[in-house]
Amino acid sequence: MTDTTTPTNASDAHTARTPLTGRKAIVTGGTTGIGRAIAVLLASEGVEVFICGRDEDHLADALARIAEVGTGHGIACDLATKDGLDRFYREAEATLGGYDIAVLNAAAGYGGLTDVDEDELRYAIAQDFTQYVVGAHKAVTHMRDHGDIVMIGSYSVHKLGGGSTVYAGIKSGIHGFAEALRREVSQEGIKVTLIVPALTGSDMQKPDIPPEKQAERINAQTMMRAEDIAVGVHFALTQPRRTVVQEMVLVQRDTDA
């Protein structure tokens, strides 16, 4: 008969997880969708978070939810502008007293190249690409020799089509940038992870897929929830320091992707 009173030594069956409690994180675009879900999950794990978004009402709502599970702060700003980008990182550092997690998530969807005029195109690049690169520069400079940078990419780079030329092109640049940055700063102690979500319920899907239709598709398992992506970020951040999740692709189970 097996002796059930003796604890099982399972030390060789598990790897040590990196704790999140006590860490501090910035989350761009943390007021809605995937960014909000990430911020809420991190806060519930004991991470103090600082978020941003462009809408004051969305910011207030997100901070209220974060306060139910942990500690959070944030500002409303437009990261596509130099003033907005500088203010976010400056106030995040001042409020948190430093941070060792940077989640670069803020983005907006754009269609084909011929669907936008030149001013819209320049804004799209500033919003979805420039602020990622400049934000990563600010985060690396701040972290110096430790910490995690998580970038949220897009599965659109694997399903290139004329209807997403601008967005897919920009996200393809983010994919290459994330991999190269990992190689550049890993020896300094900074880990860089790219999370690649496929179809996920969020404000970005509107008006093409209204909220009620999103709920139906999530229940039918043909669309993911923002919280599913947050769990992926959590997994990457809790790996041992020796391990980097270079790229994680998350796709809804019932899909032809």
C-alpha cells in the first residue's frame, strides 16, 4: 500500500516560477481590451500598474476595476504625439518610483493603403509603430540591466491581405523589431517577449463585429477573450529568468487560421 502520509518530492517535476508580487509595470493602451485585461491580471497578482489610454471615461473605468483587485494609476494621453508619449513615461516613473515590466500594447486598426490619406497614414505609423520603438527605448534606458518588455503583436502578419495593408505592415515591423531587440538587450538582463493574438474580442473589432456578436463568437469559441491574452502574458512573465518566451502565438481553437 502506498504511504500517503509522506509528502511527494516533486522538485524535479517543476521549474521555479518568477514571482510577480512587488513588481511594477506600465501598460500602454491599458484602459480597454487586451491592455486592460493585462493590467487587471497583473494588479491581481500584486503588481502595481500604471496605464494610459486616450479616453478619460475608459481610464476611470479601468482604474476602478484595477482598484478592486490591486493598485493602479494612469493618465489619459495620445501616444502618437511626442508630448503624450513623453508625459506617459515621465509620469509613470514618477508615480511608480521605477518599473521593471513594460507592456507595449496600445494600437489601433487600419485598413488598406488606399483607404487612408497621407495624414492618416503618418498618424497610423506614429500610433502603431513609432510609439512602440520610442517606448521600448525609454523602457530599456530606464531598466538598464533587468526587467521584462512585452510587446503585443498581431496574427494579421500571418494572414496578409489587401484589407489590412497598413496595420499588417506596421505589425510586421513590430515582429522584426521585437526579435532583434531581444538579441540586443538579453545579455544586459532584459527579456523581450512578443505576444501574437489572433481574433480577440475588444473595441478594436467594432463596428465590424459589434459587442453582442463578439459575445456570441466567444461563446462559440471562434473568438478569444482579452483575458486569454492576458494569461499568455502572465505565463511569459513568470518564467525563470534564464528562459525567454521569444514569441507566443495565441489562436482561437475553432478557426481556419
